[in-house]
Amino acid sequence: MNTSKQHTPDGDSPSLGGGGGRLIIFAAPSGSGKSTIIDYIMHQLNDVPDGDSPSFGGGGGRLHFSISATSRAPRGKEQNGVEYFFLTPDEFRQKIANDEFIEYEEVYVDKYYGTLKSQVDKQLAAGENVVLDVDVNGAMNIKKIYGNRALSIFIQPPSIEELRRRLESRATDAPEVIEQRIERAKYELAQAEHFDEVVINDVLEVAQVEALALVEDFLEE
């Protein structure tokens, strides 16, 4: 099941003139190289040495990831409120009922991931520029809420054929899963026109520089 829910805010979208931080929203079909591009931007703008992890919601740097909520159990040394907000499935569903998410997804039965509006607003109020890595529907919903305070970037593969090649070369998915991802990608590619910017990831190094420039320009407006 793949569900994204729009949070309907009271009043108008926040404006850039109101102070605080800004949102940079990334979305893309699976296999488009989105995570690699985000990681590059986080390292460049946060001056993080290679091999180290970018900031997840605290400390210095120009960009911060939002801390998401999930109904899965913590892994390893993960701590509540650091890597994720860990909720039970029932707690997660209650927050859905209370309209507390700006986007969420039920990846499998009872396994949810979502972005809490309260957490994003808290980070923005603290002056943090928040990076969101979400699905296409979630990205469009968040953009509707925050308006010109948010920049939405769609990372696009050069073609469906190239996307299939990349998914197959990863050798992490069964053939039927790859077909599901390809069908999903066709829908997602049709939504690219609703994003502020589209970066075609044909040559990764070129796409990284292009995406970085878009983020820098937005933060300097």
C-alpha cells in the first residue's frame, strides 16, 4: 500500500518574508539517484568530511534533515527523537486521524513512515533549512502547504529504459518488484511538471552540481 495524505493548513501558506528556515523537498522514482544527490548537497553545504554523516536535525550546517516518524522498531543504537520518532502502529494511526502529518506512507501493513507537521514547523521556527526526502505525492502536498517557503525538486532518470537498467544492475529486487517500480515510475514521471525544478540525472556529477546550484540559489533569495 502506498498512501500519501495532504495536511490541510489553516489560513495561507507561510511566506519567505516571515523569517525562519526554508524547505527543500526532493522526490524521484526509485533508482533515479535521488539519495546520492541529496547526500552530495548535504556534504557540500554542511562542510561535512567525506565518510561522515550529514546533520539529522541538530548542530551546525546550512541544511538539516527532518526527523521522521515510523511505526517500525528501533534498529541498533537508534534513539527516539534522534533518528526517528518511534511510534506504535496504533499511535501512528491516531496521529493520522488527528491530521498531524503533512505526508505519510504505509509501506507494508502496520509499517508507517511520515513527516510530522509539528516537527517541521519546530525546525523552521528555529531557523533551520529542512531537507525532505519523500514520495511524489507527499512532495506535492508539502509544497501546497508551505508555498514559496519550499522548493520542490524532482530527480528524473533520462528514460524509463535507463531506469530499468539501473534497477536491474542493483540486483536487489526480484523481477516482479522491478516491474512494480517501473509502473510506479511512469506515474511519478507524469507528475514532474508539478515541481518547481526538474533535474535529469543522466550524468551523476552534472546532476549533482545542477541540484546544488538550485538549492544555493533558493537559500540566497
